[in-house]
Amino acid sequence: MLVLVFALLLVVTFAIVMIVLRPTVKEKDIQGRLESIERGAEGEIATEDTPDIVKRANLSDIPLLEVMLRRIAPARRLQGYLTQADLDWSVGRVAAGTVFLFVVVAFGLGFFIPNLVIQFLGGAAAAAGIYIFIFAKRNMRFNRFNELLPEAIDLLTRALRAGHSINAAIEMVSREIPDPVGTEFRRTFEEQNFGLPMREAMTNLASRIPIADLQFLVTAILVQKETGGNLVEILEKTANVLRERLRLKGQLAIYTAQGRLTGWILAGLPFFLFIGLNIVNPDYGRILVNDAFGRTLIYTGLILMAIGGYIIRKIVDVKV
């Protein structure tokens, strides 16, 4: 218990220090402009650590922690996920929030369930909620991108048929199509204006939004740039393929709705029943937690539920 109290105080102190020492919005803007000017003067274009030539995302507001996180590959990948989810978070804040939630929830469970394993699992589940939110928002943004992409391709086709260049057509998409398609195409257009070749700008777009539908579009444009051909006709066929994929995905979502709903009910019902019974009679489930055999049953049930949820997900997750 003393260890948890010490860890809680440590996390709270660390969070207060981060909030006090973090730079203001004006300081961030100035620093970002200075970094972009410096990279432009040095002729730096794009590397693994600097994914685009417009700005460089900081992994932490603390310089020392920034240097440490830059050397950790999972931290760089997490920053990429945050960018794809369009979240204005840093890896340092996510790490601090993870530790804070883990300690607070584990410490709070200690008052109700004096078992270290259950406290650890509860804290881990609470900490994992941050990453579940990040990936859920990332998937929602990708799904929205998929819905708007055929409309963007139609606009590209009309612009090319009217005589505009591919670069001007991309700029039109960035202005006319809502986010997230407009935002990502705007970044691609700006990269080309800064001197990045078409191939690298389109490759950066595909890496920022790693979805199959966009890969089709990028591949079609790059192949046409290298081998020639009627780009308008290629884009029209690509748009038709994407619309058919969206229609098929919608039908599959309807057909698998019952299986997904069944999975959620089966996964949540034991927890709701356990909480409800303990509210009515607090002594009802105490023996299950305090007894060694009861804890073994809890661990076994959680493992079997995880396996069952995975099987149900594989059944209803039909690839298109």
C-alpha cells in the first residue's frame, strides 16, 4: 500500500511539473517556424524522423524526454498513430496519462478488492483505455476518409477533364472536400509546392493514411505518371471500384450486426451482473475474490472470454 501511495504522489508531482513547464501556444508556433526555416535552409526533405517538410511533431514538451523518446521506435510509431487520429497529443503526455491512470485505478481498487493481481489488471485495463480511444478515433477517421474518397476522385477527374494539371486538381480537392480528405490533400499539395517530387508526396500521403482504397488511388496516379495513359479513365474506374467496395462493406456490416451485438452482450453481461449483485448484496461476491479457488475461476473466465471474443471477431470480420 505504501508503494502505491508513493507511486501516486510521484505521478501527480510529475504531471504538475509537466503542466507548469510546458511551452505556451505562442512559443510552440515560434519554435515550429524556426525549425521549418532551419530545415529549409539545410535542404532537409524527408527522413524517418521527419515525416514531412512542413513540420516536425514533438514527442514531448520536455527536451530531455524528447531526446529519450526519439530513440525508442514504439514511441515514434505511437506519434504516427496520434497524427493519423488527428489528436493534438504528444507521446510524453500519453505516457504520463497511462502511468497516472494505472496508479490511481490500482490504488482505488485496493480499498475494495485487496488483491494485487486484480489491482494490477484493473490498472492495466484503465491505462489501456487511452490507447483504445486513440485507435478508435484513428479508425473513425479512416472510415470517414474512405467515405469521402470517391467524391474526391470524381473532383480530380472533372478537374483533369477541364484541363487542369494533377497538382492543381489536388489543390482543388483540398479546398472543396471536407476533412479528413481535404486536410491530407492540402498537405500533399504543400509538399509539392515546397519542391518534393510527385512520387514522394503521394507516397507520404499513402503512409499517413494507410488504407487500401487510398493505395489504389496512389498506385493508379504513379503508374500513369511513369507509363502514360488516360488518367481520367483510370480515375473513373478507380472511383467505381471504391464505391463497389463501400457498398459491399455496408452489406457485410448489416449481415454481421447480429454476431457483433451478440459478442458485446456476452462480453459485458458477466461484469454487469457481478457489479449489480455486489451492489444489492456486498457479501455475495466477496468469497469469489478472497478465496484462492474463486480467483482461479476469475482468471480462467477472463482468459476464456478473451478467446471467445477473438473468435467472434474473426468470424464477423470479413475482408473485402
